[in-house]
Amino acid sequence: MSTTEPITVNLGPQHPSTHGVFRMRVTFDGEEIIDVEPVFGYLHRGSEKLAEERTYTQVLTLTDRMDYVSSMLNNQAYMLAVEKLCNVEPSPRGVWLRMIAAELQRVASHLVATGFLIQDLGALGTPLIYAMRQREYILDLFEMLCGARITNSYLRPGGVFMDAPDEFWPALDKVLNDIPNALDELEELLSGNEIITSRTQGVSILLPETMVNASITGPMLRAGSVDWDLRHRNPYDFYDQINFQRPLHSSSDNFARFWVRIQEARESVKIIYQCLERIEPGCVRPSFHDVPRLIRPEPGDAYAAIEGSKGELGFYLVSDGSIAPYRCHVRAPSLINLTLLREMLVGTLFNDLFVSFGSIDLNMGEVDR
Amino acid sequence: MTDEWNGNSLATALAGENPDAIESCNRTDVWVKGEHILQICFTLRDNPEFGFDLLNSLTAVDYLDYFEVVYHITSLKKNASAVIKTKVGQGRNNPVLASVVNVWRGADYQEREVWDLFGITFEGHPNHKRLFLWEGYPGHPLRKDYITYDQSINSEERG
């Protein structure tokens, strides 16, 4: 029973809190949300169609531009699919290097997610800069590895395109030393701040069974105490040789989702230290005799998925024996994690809207592709 | 490691409850007849022998003679995965398939995406609208017969 007249408001597509261009048609009863309808497609560039006209290596550059705050992870998922399609045996040093890059990217992505949470809660500027500052150092490392900061295109079938330069290793050590302090600082801002805890705890609770049924994966699922991490349950690359914890939280609210991300970033640092112990000199990619520049896989299909920073990031490739994929489908976690958006938002208040929305940690480049 | 179901043994296991639903199978995949897909998906989710509670990915491929809808599914409890495929729209005519949103909510946006980009209708979908492109957009761009070099996307001759 409405006590006031319901009003429908278009939020977006241009709004600083929508993490890109995203529109929601939200119906309010006073300050309470009674209906939400997301409208997609403002950043749709037809990546899957473009991929059908490019060679397997060229498609890599399209994956950079999907989730542009975790390009290395996109590269990794795509290359695993190509390797599965072509039965490529990867070079060990290349695999360790891309695992280091991927875990650094995961830290960067989780830092961005947490920084924007505090921004969405109304603390404009300063806390976000704390998170972005640490991310800058990680991007500097990527610049040493491949010359690019955001659109990396660092990986190749069977490894990476070049070895890390000598100055990379001391710089990496320094960044790894600093990350835990930066994470402590952010966690202190989160769990030590009464405003943040009282506004995020108990808001937008999702049940674990509902989330599994709605194909939600990644930190969102683990915040509901479902122990499902592809690095652990279906290890790709050399994750089977690595020991790491999967941080779980039982409350499945906005606070839990961000808490899980911070803890996961800590585990990523531990994973990188283990990679550094095991990495050995050698080739970073197979020779062109084994993996030619122009790949022509046998006709068939392959699906490979990794634990991305947002959830299960998968690529489904179909080959017809030519130099370009016949079909390249991206299983985009950002899009699929939005399935329960309506359930999360209905019943909450307007000022929780963008916090709940940000707790999904979505990236419009990946939602719309 | 996740156990990947062998397509042949999955087809044999499924044939017990749904004898005429299986079209063919190979080492990795099972092809289900289009009209039985909903029933098969309920079996895959609810029968404890399978227990597939997570729909990883739902997508389609245009093979010119027909469309193929591909379901990648996983059981979190058993850590097992399987691939189910369905051929729809033989001769490119009127591709229609039952929606599996009632089995897995995660199919919601993915089926809308397939409708948007391939033009495959999902019967029983609660919100059967285009996902990325706007209503009234001519054609379905991921079809292989879609003309991409034509810049006049508003031309009425496009179908």
C-alpha cells in the first residue's frame, strides 16, 4: 500500500556512480525502491562479431577492452581457451609470468572496487585516491612488462610475448611490500568506520542457493560462504602447485562482499610470492615452429574459464579450421552477476542503491562488450 | 579438478528417464532434441545423480543450416561439468526453444542476449526483450548472413 505516489526515475546512462554507462529505471515510493529495470547496451561495441573477422592473436586486443580494469585476467582467460582449442603446451616461465601478472591485476581490480565503494558512500575523492595510488604502482609494473598500462595484450598462446626486464623484479618486490599496508589502510577505513559499517551491514542480503541458481560467481558468491573458486576447484595454469586460502564470509551483505575482496587481495600477494619461489629461467613462449604466428586450429570448440576478479570469466571458441574464430563467446561475470539486481535493490532506500550496485563490482565494458 | 562428464555416459544416464530425448552424443557433448530441452534440464538439476546447480554459460552458434544452443553446466557439490547442445531452426526457419529460466535463473540475461544477437525465440521467458540493441533494430548481428559493411543501419530494406 503506497502512502505516496510512486515515481519512476531514469538513473543514468551518464551518472558518476554507474561505473560506466548504465541506465536503471527505478520506481520509488518515497525514498524506498519498489521496482528496478536495468537497461543495457550503451557500451555495446559488438566485440564478439569483431572477433569473427580477426586472427586468434588479434582477438586478444579486443579482450583488453572488455573489462578494462582487469585486462590481464581477460587475456589469460582468452589464451587458455585458445590453448585448449589448439592443444598448445605452454612454456613454464611464461605461465608463471602470466600468473604473477594476473594476480597483480586482481589486486588492482579489487582496490578499484573498494575505493569506489567509499566514493559511492559519499566520501568524495580522498579515499578513492588512496586505492588508486596503489593501483598506479601496479600499472607501472605492467608498463615494464609490456609497455602498456591498461590495454596490456601481454599474453600469447603458450605464454607471454617477452620476458620481464631486469628492473621489474626489484620493483615488484617493493610493490608487494607496500600492498599489504595499503590493504590494511583500506580495511581500517572500511571496518573501523562506523558510518560505513552501519550503512553496508545487513543491506542487500542474498541467499547462497539463490545466487548459485542465478549463476552468480566470484567474490559475491564467496561472501555468501559458498566455497567456489575455480583456482581451487578446477585449477588452470599452475594453481594446483600453489597454496592459498579462500576467504569466506557468512553474512552475504554489501559489507561482506567488500571484506572478501580485501582478503582476496591479500591472498593474491601470497600467491605471487609463491610464484616467485618457483619461477625458473627459460623460454617465455613456445617457438614459432611449435606455435606458428598464424594459428589454424582443427575444427571443434573449446570452453575455458578462469576465476576473474568479478567471477567466472569464460571464453567459448568455435573453430572451422580457418585463421579466425568462427564464434567467440564471452561468459561475462559482470553481466551475469547483475541477474539478481532487482532482488538486491527492492526494499532498500535510495542512498543504498549505488552502494549495492557497486558491491556487484561490475564493469560496463564487460557487461555490454 | 572438475570432472568433465563423458558425453556418451551422460547420454546413457539421461536416456533412463527420458528415452527419446537424446539426439546424439560424442566424447564431450550431448545433443538433446529441442522439444525435450526443458525436461532434460530439470532432470539435470534435480536428479541427485547429476546435481547440476550452476549454469555457467548459455550461448548459440550459427551453423548456416541450423543454430546450435550450447549449455555449459556445473555441479558445485560434485565438482563436475557437462556440455549440452541443442539444434534449433533447421533450414534457418523460425528458431524456437523452451526457456530454461525456471530451471536456472542465470539463463535470464543470457537468453535475452541470444535472442538479441541470433534471433532465437525462448518460449516462456518472463521478459523476452532485446538486451543490448534497441527494440526495432533491423536483424540479428551475430547471424552469419548479417551484412556488416552496410552503414545504413536504419534502412528499411534490412531484415
